Amino acid sequence: MICGLILAAGEGRRFGPGSKLLAELDGRPLLERAIAAQCSVPELERIVVVLGAHAEELLEQVDFKRAEPVVCEHWREGQAVSLRRGLDELPGAEKVIVTLGDQPLITPEAVARFLREPSGARAVYNGRPGHPVVLGPEHVRALMSLTGDHGARDLLRGGPEIELAGLGDLARDVDTPEDLEAIRNEARAVL
């Protein structure tokens, strides 16, 4: 079973008040774009979206399509607990393809590229690590003891790196209103 996992539990303080995941890009909340990218890959048998901060508003305002939202009550403890919460929902997965809710430029093509990659593979953009990443059972077991604000980066170090720079800067995340405006300006320039 190949599954998808979208991490979207953080507070996003640098963005300001409210949830950055509800900020609109092309008339859709940022989180919806991340969900749509994974939901457009039919080979992903299950997709879990981990929510934490602003969970109530996100549940009310976001179209999760076929993805299953779960709430991480202890999201303040850091990314590790959110990652574990999502992985708990995917027992028996042979592969879990992980993306982030605040990366609205990730495409279905980028996600699908990782269906055939081995466990431990991660995207790089001009040599800079990013998402998607592929976790296998061995990574899931190791991550179950992870704590704090750490993800799988250390576990994936030395694994296969898949260069995706040719697809554009998909790894850009939205941390501030300026980040979002830069992405909007680039989209307007293309039109």
C-alpha cells in the first residue's frame, strides 16, 4: 500500500494572525492546493492530512477531497509528534510520500515521480533538500521515537536524492505574507 501524508499542523506564527493555510492563492486556500496535488495521484491508496493549530477553521473551510484529516492534539511539541500522528493512521503502508501543507507549488507530477522511488528518497532542488520524501517501514519505525521539532531529514541523509529543479521551485514554502505575495506575483507574470 502506497500512501500520502501532508503535514499541516504548525501554527505559522511568522505569517501573522490566523492560519496561513487558509490564505488564498488563485482563489483557493494554500492547504487545498497541497491536498489536490496528492489527491490527483490515483496510486496513493490513502492520504492523511495532519492538522493541529487552527484545526477547527481548516476543517470547516478546506475541501479535503478524498484525503482524511486527523488532528494532532499535541502539535505544539513540534514536527516529530505531528509526523508520528500521521504515520499512526497509516499502519502497514509500504511507502508513505510526505509533503507539506504550506508548499502550494508541489504538483501531482512531483508526487507521482516518487511512487517508483525507493524508501528514503527525497526531492532536492538544485541540491537543496525538500519535499516530497518517501518513507518506508524502516523509517516509520525509527520516527516513532523522534521528539521535538525534527522531521525525517536526519534519517534520509545519504539516501537517494531526486533532482526536481527542472520542474520549477516546487519546494518554496509560505512562511510570511511576503512569501505568498512573491508566489502570486510570479503567477501573474506568467499570465
